[in-house]
Amino acid sequence: MHPFHYRAGQLYVDDCLVSEIVERYGTPCYVYSELYLRERYHAFAHALGEQTLTCYAVKANSNLHLLRRLAQWGAGFDIVSAGELARVLRAGGDPKKIVFSGVGKSRDEIHAALDAGIFCLNVESAAELERIAEVATKMGLRAPVALRVNPDVDPGTHKYIATGLKESKFGIPIAAAEALYRRAAEWPSIAFIGVAAHIGSQLIDLQPLGAAARRLRDLYERLRDSGITLRHIDCGGGVGIRYHEENAPSPADYAAVLDTALAGLQVRRVVELGRSLVGNAGALLTTVEYWKKNEGKHFCVVDAAMNDLLRPSLYGAWHEFLPLRQSDAPLRDCDIVGPVCESGDFLAKNRPLPAIAAGESLAILGAGAYGFAMSSQYNSRPRAAEILVQGAEIRCIRRRETLADLLGPEEDCLVD
Ligand code: LLP
């Protein structure tokens, strides 16, 4: 069940009244359902089975308290920076279940990852492989590595989040990968353990993921036949969710696509799922500040903005808005906008919304993934609080930033 639902006309998240969260913590604020996150993680881990290391893509939502729970439930982690590594280690994540993706790993990041003893570095270029070899040699180690290949498959998603096309910056062209595996196979500081790809995000049709897995399999088999035996195939993330009317794939649909592509292959699988685990676990709560009308157009001005939730501005993403009290006020078409000084600061365009009064609050659904994680202090707006609901309990898992948080890093360097 979706964690946000009405009971007797009032919006609940699991067994908590959303209005109580607003009273206690104010808005804008993010709220997450622990129950939903747990169910989603277990549903995917179960469908994918023991042969799969189900990693959580930390970039989707990196709150320590969510990471700690995922670690306890047995998840692995997909990280893209030393900052994410620090978060996972602090949250008690098992280094042996960490994969490190990303096109631009610095020497320090490679050092930190090898020092922590992570499971695998996903390498995105020959230059990066050489750098990893150099750092590992200095440390007297063999670095566990997979090449992230670019399978040139169109994921059929927004162009900003499509990563597996040949013109994208990600990965090594699949045609060139084989030669690189061969060139580096004997390097003493590199242990090739896998092959990886990630073709894009928010995929509703999973066929492209199947096609990419098939190409990874072909490469795996060609390498095996020529004496390079890898231990795992990492199929990346990208499983889409329902924001609006999408017919989102289930964990079983996803598992079936991978099973078909990799049938009969005795090889470990890795996946890196972000949005599909946490996206619908969360909402952003916001309060109506004003209604205004310009040239016949209605604007609902709320206290959340593009700095809190960037997805509508950046991708034209659609998020559902639910009033905290079900309303039979007439619907009116409006733009829902924040206080940031940019015309690009909107949360919804031409949206029918009940004409609820200023001071009433709304929940913006589907905000658990790439919501808080992409937030900023733009316009000097302190970042929102984050709240975790555990059944009927409400826990703050990140306090609202204060003006001191905003000014501190500059005040630390005050010069006259
Ligand atoms: N693995 C790699 C290497 C990735 O680059 C990503 C996402 C994932 C896994 C997780 O993908 P997911 O399962 O969450 O689709 N900010 C955008 C999404 C950017 C995704 C970037 N990479 C949005 O708000 O839609």
C-alpha cells in the first residue's frame, strides 16, 4: 500500500497524522515511511534472490538513518564519492558490499575506497584504471575492479538521466572494453572481478535493461572464452516508479527481465537501485503562503521551492499534491510556485488544486528519491528537516538547518 493515504478525510503516513508532523516540525519538511522502505527493499532482495547483491544507490537519499536501516536489513551500497563512502561506513554498512561508481574518482577517493576494503570499483575509462593501478601499487594492494561499459542502449527516459547511449559521458564503449580487459589482465595491482553498466533512470519499460544485461552477458562470455573469468555482472539501477499514471514494473517483473537475459549463467549479480526503493517512501510537506492572480492566471505560492525539490524545474517532473485534509473546495488550475527568485522555480504547472486556504499544508508525493539529496541553500534558504515515521512514531532524522548553519562556514573565515 502507498504509505500516504486518507483515513476519515485526514492524510496519514502509515499510522501517523501528517498534520501532527507539520505541527511539530513545521514546513518545508521531508517525511519518510520506514515501513514502505523496508517492504520495498525486501521485495526486491527477495525477487532477485540469493545470487544477487542488492545495493542501494546512496545518491537517491543519503540520510544516515535510512542508510543504517538498509545496512541492518542486509543491503549493499552503490556510492559515487568519498562523502557517500563516509556515510555508508558511519551507518554501519559492510565494506564488502560496497560498489563505487562514477566518472571522476579522485586519487583520494580511490585511496579511501581501497583503504576501506570495498567490494568493487566500477571503472569508467582507461585513464581511471591506470590511476587505480597506481594508487593500489603504492598501497601494496590489488584493487577489485569491474569495467563499467556503455552498452549503447536507449533507455527511453529523460535525456538528463539517460546514461547508456554512446554519446553520454558514462562508461567505456562496449566495443573497446574487451581490449582494455586484455591489456590490463596481467597488471599485478588490478583484479578484474566483474563487468557493469547503468543505462539510465526511471525506466518504466524494462526491455532496455534486458537488452543491456544481454550485452553484458555477451561480453562476459567472450572474455570467459578467452581466459578472463569474471565473478559478477552489475546491471546498475534505473527501475522506474509511479509518480502519476506510469505503469511501474514490480520487483518480480524486474527479476524476470534479468533472469531471461542471464539465464543459465552461473555468475553473481549486482544491482544498484535508488528510486525504486525510496522514491515513494517520501513526501515533501509544504504550506500555502499566498494565492495570487496575475493576468487571469492563478498562482499558489508555497513555502517549498526549487532549492528543496529541484525535479520539476530541472526535468519538468510531475509530483502529486495532496492536501492534508481532503477538500471538496472547487478545483482551480494554478501554478504551484515557491519563493525563489526565478521563473524556473515551480513545483507544478497548470495543476488543478482545491482552493485551500493560505496556512493549510500539502504533501508532495514521490519525493523520497532525489528530493532532499538534490536540495541546496539557494536564495539562502536553510535546508528542510527530515522526519522518519516508524508505524505510529515520528522521529526527526535531520534537524532543520538554522541561520548559523547557513552563515557558519563563511563566518569561520571572516576577514576584513
Ligand atoms: N547506478 C548508477 C551508476 C547511477 O548513476 C544511478 C543513478 C543509479 C545506480 C540509481 O538509479 P535509480 O535506481 O535511482 O534510477 N536526479 C535524477 C536521477 C539521476 C540518476 C542518476 N544516477 C532524478 O531526480 O530523476
